Amino acid sequence: MESLIELKDVYYRYQEQEDEDWVLENIDLEITAGEFIAIVGHNGSGKSTLAKLLNGILLPTQGEVRVGGKVTTEQEDLWQLRQQLGIVFQNPDNQLVANIVEEDVAFGPENLGLPSAEIRKRVDEALRLVGMTDFARAAPHKLSGGQKQRVAIAGVIAMRPDCLVFDEPTAMLDPQGRQEVVETVEHLNRQEGLTVIYITHFMEEIINADRILVFADGKVELAATPKELFTKVDKLRDLALDIPQITELAYQLSESGLDIDTNIFTSTELVEELCLLK
Ligand SMILES: Nc1ncnc2c1ncn2[C@@H]1O[C@H](COP(=O)(O)OP(=O)(O)OP(=O)(O)O)[C@@H](O)[C@H]1O
Ligand SMILES: [Mg+2]
């Protein structure tokens, strides 16, 4: 199948860094429509830079980035490319612009100059998809962090993108808000078929990803499924990355002599495994 997103031998460094190491180096990446790709990596490993390269906020110093066949350096295509690939950032407060939820979600479609009936349709649909229909007339500043972030997601969805890029969307949220956002993202990927690129520091959030890319020093250090990755406990420690708590617990129990599988990601799996012990 043809890739929706393609990075060919991409190198990047910020302008003021001419004599320094690359921020991103030799990135080759193909992402197929409908995939859920997670990206993890230590602070400063280049994850946010990659996100910005994907929609042409930044342009590669070398190499090329394509979305739906369109290359980000082609100025005339950039407008369309940005509708196709939307980005959701960390801080929901910086992403909300209006005083009423539905007006906020309508902001993008309005800028497209769409007829008002079409805008109405898109806003209703987007709010439904993130489970915020009941808050259409609410004031964003009165919402919880998780709800605000879902409104921000709705604003991007109202542009009818094929692909959503999330750059640590839960970093500023409480556990409840984190869960709401993760469930929304999974729903959009599974039920709506949106391609998802999800950057996070929380391993628990990406146990259902199709692939996890581990960035280290501007390179893709590892690419694996969650199952493959989380069992490399020592390797993850080397890369200063967390392991899902349950997997860590299973690993510790196994290290201390219990005969249990360490390939475990949920508390249910761990309980089942423990019940098998004689
Ligand atoms: N605007 C900028 N100008 C100069 N250097 C920058 C700029 N933005 C980021 N950098 C540098 O580029 C490198 C990669 O930064 P980036 O923000 O992409 O990392 P990250 O993986 O997203 O980190 P974090 O996990 O902290 O969000 C870092 O060394 C950072 O200091
Ligand atoms: Mg970042």
C-alpha cells in the first residue's frame, strides 16, 4: 500500500546551530494510512522537531518530507497539506481561541471559507467524535484539562484531516484527563480510520500502538511493536525510558524468582499470570 507519510533521508538543524550536531539525522520513515505510530525518546531527542517537519512548520535541511504525496517544500501545496495533517500540542490553553466551545471548533472551517451549513455539520461531527457534544455552548475556560484537550482535537478534526499528530497531548493533564485523551485518540484511529502519530513520555498510553519508534539523539534508535519493546527492559533503561508499571512489576517479580511471563501490559494479564502459579 502507498504510504501516507514519507520521510526520505531527512536531516535537520536549527539555523543558529550551523556548527553543531544534527537535531535529526538520517530519518527514513514510511507511515501507511490507518497506522497508529507512537514516538518516544529522551528530552531533546528531536520528537517535536519531527512533528513540526511533518506539516511544514519546519522544512528539512536535507532530504524530503511527503504527506499524501505532497512535498512540504512546495509552497502552493502547504495549505492543503496542513488540512490533511493536523497537529495537537501539549497545552490546550494555547490552542483554544474562542469563548464558546463550538465557536472554537468552527474557527478552522470558517477560515476555509466553507458555507455555514457545512461548518455546522463539521462542528457537530467533530464534537461528537471527541464526546463533547453536551459542552457545545460551554466556555472553554470552565472545562477540565482533558475536556479542553478534546475540544482542541475537535478543532483539528473539523478540518477533516487524514492524519493527526499529537505532541505530548497529555503532559499537562491529570490521570483522568490523560485517560480521556488516550481513549479519544484510540477511538479516532480504530473507528474513524485516522492515521495517528503520537508523541509521549507515558508508556502506558501506547500499549495499543501498531509501532513504537524510539528516538535517541536525533535518530530512530529502535522501531518495534509494544510487546517487542516493553520486554527489552534493560535496553529501555539504557535509553532512559520508562516501562509500563505493570510490565516493570512483572519483571521485578520474575527477577526475584517467581516463574511468570514478563510479557505483560495490563493488570488483568498480571493477575491471570499470578493465578497460574502453583
Ligand atoms: N527553536 C529552536 N532553536 C534552536 N534549537 C532548538 C529549537 N527547538 C529545539 N531545539 C533543540 O533541538 C533539539 C531537539 O529538540 P526537540 O524539541 O525536537 O526535542 P524533543 O524530543 O521534543 O524534547 P522534549 O521531550 O523535551 O519535548 C534539542 O537539543 C533542542 O534544544
Ligand atoms: Mg518535545
